Amino acid sequence: MKIWVDADATPKDVKRILFKGAVREETPLTLVANVPLSCPDSPYLSSHVVGEGFNVADDWIADNVEPGDLVITADIPLAARVVEKGGAALNPRGTLYTDANIAGILATRNLMDDLRGASLIEGGGPPPYTKKDVQKFASAFNAYMVSARNTG
């Protein structure tokens, strides 16, 4: 298993949790972004810079993810691509995207996007990131890693 992080907008607290967990579990983790990002010195941690452009990092992750890998992303279309390839995706708020839920989540996201595009609803975007979100993410990530260790 590898951990891929759609890192352009991943909160620092989430990265810190991921770094500790990847090193503890001896699991390779790669930050993917269109700018250079640093990570602690460890043979398990690395970063990969992609070119600039819309969805370039998402496309690179989707092209490189393998069955059993975990992707950290808030991007629901990317999560759907990951799940389709046999991986799992976890968003920074602690929601795990799987075969069981991704179709409904993607459909809701697309509907809301269409409604905003037609000016039928206003707003969009997630609420501010809170300490409770960090805790929920840490709990979901640790549970996933324990589960992966026990099934792997």
C-alpha cells in the first residue's frame, strides 16, 4: 500500500498526522502538488511536483494509484477515479470514500454544481476547517491504517 496526498490544499495539521502515521506504519507517502513541498526526512516520505494546470495533480495521482492504495483528497471526482481503480480515498474531514458510498457522494456533488451553475442556489465550498475536523481525520486515518495492517 502507498499513500498519495493531493497536497495543494491539504491542511498542515493533516500533513503532520499523515507524516507520523506513514513513518510509524513504514508506508510510503507521496505529496503531489504543482509546487515543491517539503516533508520530514524519512525514507517513507517524498514529494512529487507536477506541471501547472487544472487537475494536473489529480490526473497524475489517478494514473499512478494502484489497488489497495490510499489517496488523501477533498476532490470528489478524483476520489471516484481512485475508488474505480481499487483504491480508497479519505478526505481531510475524515470521510472515507469507498465503493459503497462514492456514487451517491459524486451524484450529490454534481447536482449541487449544476444548481450553482444555473444560479438556482448560491454559495459553495466547504465550511472553515476546525479542530474537530482534524480529530475526525486523525481517527479515520488511524482506523484505516489499522484495518489495512490487519488485512494486509
